[in-house]
Amino acid sequence: MNGNIEILAPAGGEEQLLAAVRCGADAVYLGLRSFSARHGAENFDSEALTRSVAFCHGRGVKVHVAVNTVALDGELSDLEAAADAVAASGADAVILQDLGAVKLFREKYPTIKRHMSTQAAVHNCEGARAAIDLGFDRVVLARELTLGEIKEICRTGIECEVFVHGALCMCVSGTCYLSSALGGRSGNRGRCAQPCRLNFTNGERDYALSLKDMCHIGYMDELISAGVASLKIEGRLKRPEYVAAAVTACRNARAGEPWDRETLRAVFSRSGFTDGYLTGRRDVKMFGRREEADVKDSAAVLSSLKELYRRPFGAVPVDMSLEIAEDRPARLSVSCEGERVEVSGAVPEKALSRPTDGETARKALSKTGGTPFVLAELKTDIAPGLMLPSSGLNAMRKEGLEKLLALREKVTPHGEMPFDFGLTQPHRATEPGLWLRFPSSELLCCEDAAERVILPAGEISEKPELVSRLGEKLVAELPYICFPENEGETEALAKRLFDLGVRRVWTENIYAVRLGARLGFEVCGGFGLNVTNTVALNEYQKLGLRSVTLSMELPAREISSLGGELPRGIAVYGHMPLMRFRTCPARRSSGCGSCDGKPTLRDRKNMDFPLVCEKRRYVSLLNPVPLYVGDRVIRGVDFRLAYFTVETRQKAEKTVALILSGEKTGENHTTGMYYSKLL
């Protein structure tokens, strides 16, 4: 086994942090009171953060701070204050999603390691290389990957962090808008209300959006062999007993020792565990929910689990050097990782019976219980015939370790570099053109009224006549999700399109921003990139974007105040995608054979949510109520997007006519988050 692979534990609050450290975690991740993807956790203010970093560093544990929500322009000063607090605390790394935050930390505090959040939905090699281009040191991979896919991405050279235990979101992280659409609470802002855990049904199947928790601890050898740098335990909203149990299980497994799977299941699970993503067995056995029996099992083990973190875990090796000479005080030096302290003791006496020797000294000095230290190497220089009582040795050991701990706990802030966000006056938009997105050319209509027409890349390849028909208007939509096994095929498809004369591609994931720019395309970013501030707009422009559809969670007042030169638009119509899955919630135990191609999920209010299958590679859950703001004037945009998915051609024609005339729709619709407060 490789004892160097990091065990990374969640710390929703200080008690959880204590449990993680005392049970042997190598690092913890935690959040501030703002800009954290787990707003509901206890989290840390600046004082508690600094105190916690000192505590962790003294015990050889690193601290990663999650600053992984998207920010608005009006929040950038607060974001900078949060960065200042992280830097002042001496934390080791930050976890980031928003490219505005990336620029801030990369330029103002370059010595803080930068980890790309799982909210960025990196799930392939091109995405990992995009993270490298942006100056990230590590990427937190999407949870939907197989072991083989993880291995492929690790070969890119960037450090890869993977989830090894804990809850599974049904949706690929960063692509979920269900909580926002149903309750106005954005997961990309850390306020997910977890509506997916409610009872969505598909025929006779219930709770079709609730997965069991993952447990990949039994695959420790395989993950190490794959090149994984860090094993991440999910759970910043969990109790300290859960943290203690999970860290202990990971530490034992890493050491090749037995670990207690049953207690781990009892402390928290949803009808047991699944390894479906890691093994590629993505079937109905992955689904489960929290039931009464799970709650009872948890209550039965909580008290015993407190014992796991009642005492400090001695894991930091120290070297000692003891000198005992005649007629002068004994001296003990204690050193660890380049830090060294020295203490003096009593003057030794002439031994009447048994003199102090190396064995006696080791016995006393190795009693480091109650401290985070363990004795590694001991050097002694003891003159013969002298005796120093055990009490004297113990006192020197105690004082030396206390001084060393205090030295290690000294906070070392990160140095600051000159920085400016580079904000500008609000963008001067042109008269907004109309962009039309169709799921297939069979629905294609109103092309004369369109500035751009977006069609699936695969269909354009199969019907090259579309290139001559649509000319400069044509934009090829690359797959939102492209796992490593499909990367070669996707790149070959993009190259064929370029040879056919296509010059624009549309993407909602960072992998295709890099791929499109690398192949010479004009890259159009979709709303799935979650762009919510001017700095992110500018950073994406540097990456190769030539236009972007802003986050559909962004309020109209925020849209109109955005600066920068990058052309931007908004979605004004569509049954918008609320979730993206790798595991289909309509799948049966027999597979996909019985599917009619038009499955739906029904919620508690008897609303039917359409499911759209993308060549059995991923599935999108659509809002049954269409977005419509075609009758509203939202300032600051250069184009308006009608995003068609399940409509008929007749419906699409009618909708385009409404948008062009600026008329209201008489049908049931939503105005989305454009006229709500973004939580």
C-alpha cells in the first residue's frame, strides 16, 4: 500500500475538524461563512479559520478552504475579503469553481494551492488539461467516473482528487438547477435544498432521483494504482461521529488493515452503499433512500464512535537528541520537518545503582501519548555512571513537545501581490439578435429570422448539406458530457466538422472550450458554464470564448450591470435542462430495452418532467414548465436564445413569432430566476 495517498476529511464545523484530525486525516476541507458550496454547514469565520489552521498545522494536517460558489459583480469585494482571510490564516489550498475567484487567488495569492472544484464538472482529460491551463494544481474529479476513466485522467499529470465515500448527487455536480427552479435556492451558490431526495416516480419506481451513498474504500489499492493523489470523504453536513468513522476506515484500509464497513453503514447510509460508478455497473441497484431503519442504526452506534476521537492520534514523527554530561544540565532537542526546539533539564547525579542509558531514555521519551507526536529516531550522548530520574526525562519530553507544537502552530500568512479585478463600465450591447437551438434538424424552422442556429454536432456530420444551407449561421453543439472513452470520437467529429466548413461550436463544459479553441473554432459558451460576473466573462474570453450565454440563474439587474467586451446572451425560452445524469432514472433492471424513448419523472404535484437521452451516454431532466421572457426587455445582452428540446415544429414556429413580436404567451410558463433574488 502507498501510505502517501492523502485522506481528505470534511469539516463542517470545529467538532468535525477535531474528529478528523484525531482520527488521522492528512487534510481537511472546510468552508467560510460565505462563498462555500455547503452554506448549511456550521462553517468558519476568519478567527475560527486561523485557529483551525494553526491546530491542524501543528499536527501535520493540511487545510483546504472551499471558496467554490459563483459570485456576482456586487460580491467581488466580499470575495476578495474572503481571499484575504484565507491568506491570513495560512491555509494550504483553496477549492474554486468561479473563474473570477480563480483569477483572484492566482494573481493576488499565488502561493496558495488551487484546486478545481467538482462543481466545475471535470470528467475527462481535456477538462483536466483546461484546469492546468488555468493554473490549477489539482482537480476534484466528477463522481460519475469509472476506475479506468480516473486512471486516464490521472495520466494528464495534474493531481487528481476523487471522492471515496459519502453521498452521491444524482446530477453531475455544477449542472443542477433543480433546487433553483423549484425553490429559488441555487446549488451553485451553496444553498441546495435537495429536492432530488423527494419522491420523483417513474411508473412503479419511486424515489428515482435518490442514489445510495458511495463507498469505494474497498478499492484503495486500485485507486492508488490509478495515480489518485487524494481520497475525499463527502460530508460537510454530517456529524463528527460520521467523520471519525469514515477517516478511521480509510486509514485502516490504506494500511492494509481490516476496516469496519458495517459501522460505517450504520452511522449513515441510504439503504446501504453503491460502487456503481466506479465499477461501471450503473443500474437500478444504485438507487436508495434514507429510511427509518437507517436512522435507528445510526443512533445505535453514535456513542461508541465518540471514542474514536476522544484522544489525539499520534501521527507526526519527531526525532530527539539527548545529551547527559557531568556537572551540567541535561539537554534535549526535538525536531520535525525542519523545525527544532531545545530544552534543558536537571543536572544528572552520580548513579548509585542503575545509571541512565539509551534504553532507559527511549522508554521515557517515547511516551508521547496525549500529543500528536510519535518518536521516530533517538540519538543519545550519555556519559557513563550518571543518572537522570525518569521524572526529569518526562519533564524534558513534555516541555520539548509543547514548544515544538507551539512552533508548528505559528500561523504563516501568504504573501500578497498587487491585484485588480479589472472591472469596467457596463457592457454596451448591440441590438439583440435571435439564436435558435434545435435538438435535431427535423425541428429546424425560422432560420431566416435567426442570427445563429445551433444543431447537434453529430447530426451536422451526418447531414453535411446543413453547412451549405445555414452557412455562417450554423453552430455545432458538442456533447455536454464526454467521458474519456468518447474523447477521441468527439475530437474526430469536431475535426470533420471543421473540414466541412463549420467554424463555430457551442459548449456548456470547460473541456470543449479548450477543445474548440485548440482546433480553431469560434467557441460559443452555453449557460452551463455558470458565468455570473464580469471577471469570469473576461477569463473565459482569454480561454477562447467568442460569446457566452449567461447563467440562467442570473437576475436581470445583474445582467445589465456586467462589464467586459465578450458578446453575451440569455435564454429567453425553453424547457430548460435542470439536471444531467450518467445513471438514467427511467432505467429498468432489464436495461433500456423497454424504454419508449420519451420517459418522464413525476413529482409530488403530479408534474411530469421529460427525460432526454443523449445516445445512452447521459440523460437530461427538463423543466416541464417552459421559461419565457420573450416579452421582457433585459438590458445588456447581445442575443436572445430560444432553446428548443421537446417541442413540435409548429410550437417552435409559434414561439419564435412571439419572441420577435415581443408578445406575452398565454400558456403556463416561468420567468426563471431573472426576476428573483439569487440565493
